[in-house]
Amino acid sequence: MTEHGHTSWRLHEPGLAMRRLLMVLLVSLTAAVGISGMLTVLGPDGLSAIEWVVLSLFFITFTTTCLWFWTAIIGIVLRSAQLHPVTLGPEHPDAEDAPGLAPTAIVMPAFNEDMEAVAHCITATWRSLEATGETEPFDFFLLSDSSDPERQATEARTVSGLRARLGTGIRLYYRARSANHGRKPGNIRDFCERWGGHYRYMIVLDADSRMTGTSLLTLVRRMEANPQAGILQTVPLPVGQRTVLGRLQQLAASLHARNLAAGLAFWQGNSTNYWGHNAIVRLSDFLDCCGLPPLPGQAPLGGDIMSHDYVEAALMRRHDRGVYVLSEIEGSYEGMPGNLVDDLKRERRWCQGNLQHLRLLFRPGWRLISRLNFLVGALAYVNAPLWLALVGLGVGDAIIGTESVWLAAAGVQGGAVLPLVGLTVALLFLPKLLSIALAAYREPRGAYRRHLLVASGVEMVFALLRAPVMMVLYALYVVRIISGRPAGWSPQLRTQRTIPPHLAIQLGLPMACSALLTAALIITAAPAFLPWLIPVLLGPLLYPGLLYWTSLNAPASWLPSTPEEHAGGVPMNRRIHPDQRRAGTEASSKPVVPAECFQPMPLQPLSG
């Protein structure tokens, strides 16, 4: 085998233009059926101004639904056939012609983190890598941006304790910045400029990430076989939470995330997104291509780019470097918040970052696929106020309209509305049902498979209740950000934290009262319309209870571990309490960081 020769590890995208054309046709045809159904609902006698608004809102939101439906279906088909979504060949490369390894830094940025949890993730990753016998090319870096000197001292002691506990095989270094200029991208840039020259690759982990040794080796070998690749992204699955919310979201990701990622890889090919962690980066490309300047203006739509990873992927593509999602690589995991309050803090920050991308959408220099990624990412949040406006127009029409279009369409046994509702339900739930069926098929008969099916049903009910709640909250986030109120960048709360009943009532009562008032108005003015609104109103009505209930510990009988956890695939270890008495001599003999070899990382213009 020659050094970058054609091997089973090589990534190529046969017929990528035809794949994208297929997606355009599938999405367009499905959207056309939905729009035709909406025109039937609105009536054949021409559209009023308000009906044109309704049709426009429906076109945007329904087309986005069609895109995700076909992405998931294609991913399910490819994974069922064990075909690689990029190459369309065998899903896994041949171990016989595996490339060698290369010097790789495993970097973990940290910002005011729980160091016991960080130590747990580092230890689990190291022990799994150590079990492969291939540790020599890898160095670990904990890159602190913590603002509190006492916290930095705790971090340094933890690193020393880990060195002592894990033995002389691990090369674990610690660096603390005096100020977190540029936030996480600035933290990574500082590492790349000062120590990136020692390594060919960098694997980026979040402070709650862990990966198996096999997945780390596979990433490096894939990079070695693909000199055109700048970033290879895995699909990190959430693990480690025991609350109801954590179990539900972990199960949903386990069942559906790889299918979606495989579908994305099918039509995006070498132009997928980067999610900022659990991925490998070619350092020379990253230094040359991915220096991020701030956006002009003030936060929230200016200043530091919050969702920096999407922009870094787009910059890679602007420089003709490949960005791939490898959904077949297992053993990539992350943590997550344990309750809705902490989870929504993260969502607000993502919302701000994705809305910032709209400022880049029409600037020159981006590839068309990168523009689409910016748009789809923003629509994940912008669609919420559009759906809310659509529902609000329907409710207003039913309450104050003298000849309500919606009441007429929802007449006897659903009238013209029923086919459109049926199509929408199929688009939303058919991929989920197929994923659940395939997951159950892979499990042997027994108690776990029964528990998995029950939990999948519970998760689907929870998704139904949560969807309208998130619609309202996302709409509020979008309005807040557009009005100039930034989300901020506080440390992530990943620990288990029960929401007290009084706080759940305080936070959830405004939404519940709004839903109750809407229901009362509908009952008074147009009771025939209420059955059609129940799926939208039920989640907001129950929001205080959802806040409290989902923060409790989950009963294992009906919310079991994920298939990956059940199979023992998640690298775990006992809680780490570094022994400071052993940390003294063994850790102090090692340098805090390697010698620096400074290379500048130039800032890239955000217009080509």
C-alpha cells in the first residue's frame, strides 16, 4: 500500500452531484404535495393577503420538515444495508490495510468545570486507549479558560493527581490562560499557535466528552488515508445522566442520531458540518484556514461568533479542504444537562450563534453548501416563531373570523385538513418508528428489548409534549436576541440537579396560563376547533410538571440504559479522587507543557 494510495480507508464521494439532485427532487416533490394540501385547506377561490402569509409560513416550515424526513430515511436505508454514506461502499474499512498513526494532541478546553467529572472523562478515555496498546502517538492537554485562580489551582492539582494515578504512560499537560479572549475558539487558537507544530492532528474533546481507544485510532487512520480531509467528525452520543430528561434524550440520540448523520453525509459528502468536539482536525489546515475574527458590531448578532464550529467548517471548504461526518465510528460520547432549565441555557446560546450565521449567508466567498448549512442551522430556531405565527393566525381566525377558513376545513371528520395532518404526522414520526423497529430487531429477545420498546414509546410521547413548549421558548429566544439581548456564555451545568416544585411552578406558570387562556377563548368562540389544538396546547399546559418531573431520577424499569450502555460500549471507571500524596514526586518531574513552537494562526476574512 502506498502512503495515500487507494485503500478501503480512503474517502471519495461518487455521484455527489446526483445525490444532491435526488435530495432536491425528493424534498421538492414532498413539499409540493404539502403545499397543494394547504391550498386545498385555504380554498379554491383565491387567497387573501393573510392567506398568502399563512402559505408562505407553511412553505418554509414544511419544506424544512421534508428535508429532515428524507435525510433520516436515506440514513436508515444506508445503515440497514451496511453501506458507507460517503463512499457507498462497505460501511467499515478493512483492518488489513489500515494506515499507520501520527503524532496527535487530544485537547480538552475547560471553563470553570467540575474537575471530578473532567478527571472521570480523561481517565475513561485514557484507560480505553491504553487497552489498545497504541498510546505512543497521543498527548493529552487540559486547556483551562477558568477565571478563578482557586479553580485554576484545583485544576492543576487534579492534573498532577491524574499523572500520579494513571502512571508514567500518559503525557498529560495543563495550561491556564490569564483571560479567555475569544472564548473557546480563542482557547483552541492559543494551543494551535503555541504547540500545534509538535503534532499532525488534534482531537478536540469537550470537558464532558469521552471516547474509546478504538474510535481515536480510527480517526487518526482515516486522516492518514485522506490528505484532502481537514476535519473528520464523529457522532457523539449523550451518556451518563440518570434523570428522566437525561435518559429520554440519551435514548432519542442513540436511536436516531446516527441515522440522521448518515443521511447528512450522503448528500453533503465532503461538506458536512463540524460540531466543535469529538472530532479530529488536521492542524496545518486548521492553522491556515480557521482563524476566526469577531463579527462587526455588538452582541448578540455581532462580536464573538458563538457557533464557531459551523463557520470553521465553512472556512475549511472555502480553502478546498474536506469536512466529513463519519457516522459509522462508534465509541464517541458526551455529557448533557440533567434538567430542562440547564438544557435551555445551552439552547439559548446555540440560538444566538445560529442566528449570527444569517449575517454570513449572503457574503461572498462561501460555497453554496456552506450557505445551506448556515440557513438550515438558523431555521432550527427561526422556524419556531414561524410555526407560532402560523398557529396564532389559525387561532385568531377561528376566534374572530366570521367565516373561518380553518373551521370550514376542519369540518365533518376533518374535511380538507385531515390528509395534510396525516402527511405531516408521517413525515415527523415514520423515521422514528423505523429507527425504533431496527434498534429492537438488533437486540436479542428478553427483558431489555421490552424495556427498550416501552422507553421508546415514552420518549415519543415526551417529544410530542415538548415540541410545542420548545416552539414557544425558541420564539422567545429569537425575539430576545433580535431585540439586542445576548444569551451570554456561562459555564455549562452538566451535573444532576433536581428542580424544586416551587421553581418549576414559577418558571412554568406563565406558559401554562397562556395555554389555558387560549383554550378558554377557543371553547367560548369556536369549540369545534379545540380538538385540533389539543396537541399544541397540552405540552405548555403541563410545562411546570414537565420541568419538575424530568429532573427526577428515572426508574430503570421503563427508562433503561441506551443500547450502547447496555452493551458495555461506553468507557467508564469509578469516580476519580486523585491522590495528592502520590502527586508530588511523579507529577513534578514532568514539564507542565512541552516547549513552545510558535506558528501564527492568521484571522480569515468572513467575506471571500
